[in-house]
Amino acid sequence: MREYVAKSPGFRAFTRAMIQDRQMFESQDELIDFGIGHVLHQFPEAADDLDNFLDHWLSADATDQQLEDLWAASNADFFLIGEAVRPFLTRVLQMLREQRGTS
């Protein structure tokens, strides 16, 4: 999975902002918003890549284990496991598209 993460500057930028101290945020959406903001403001050229990367993995019939392995290979400072990964990444994609005004 590391090779997939390595080829995605958008996913790397997003997960780099996924900090261990999640208690700083009142909700999961605030945490996701922080990560998306990191991409949009620091690496705006990577936003399309993040959208395409998440869309591919969420549409590719990837198993929960594959998504967990993908997350584990990322730069994130916290773990997502099992069935928690898919809804988290789905929400990331949804919020990214909302913020960018894309569908």
C-alpha cells in the first residue's frame, strides 16, 4: 500500500495533517476540515489528486482491510481500523467536494 500512498501527493498532504491529539477538535468533521484546509491552503495543486485518490479507492470495491492498510501506510498520527476507515474517508471526500464546490 505504501506505493499507492507515495504516488498520491494529495493523500499524503491530507494525512500529514491528521494529528494524534484529536481532542483538540470538537467533532470528527472539525478534524477532517483541518486536514482539508491543510491541503487547500498549503498544497492547492494536490486537491484534485486527493479527490481522485479517494474516489478511486472508495469506488474500487476495496475491502475494509485494504482501506485499513492504506490508512496505516499514510502519514497520519492516529490509527483507523476495520470498518471505521471507509466512513471516515467517505466523509473526507464529501467535505472536500463541498468545500471545492464540486460534485
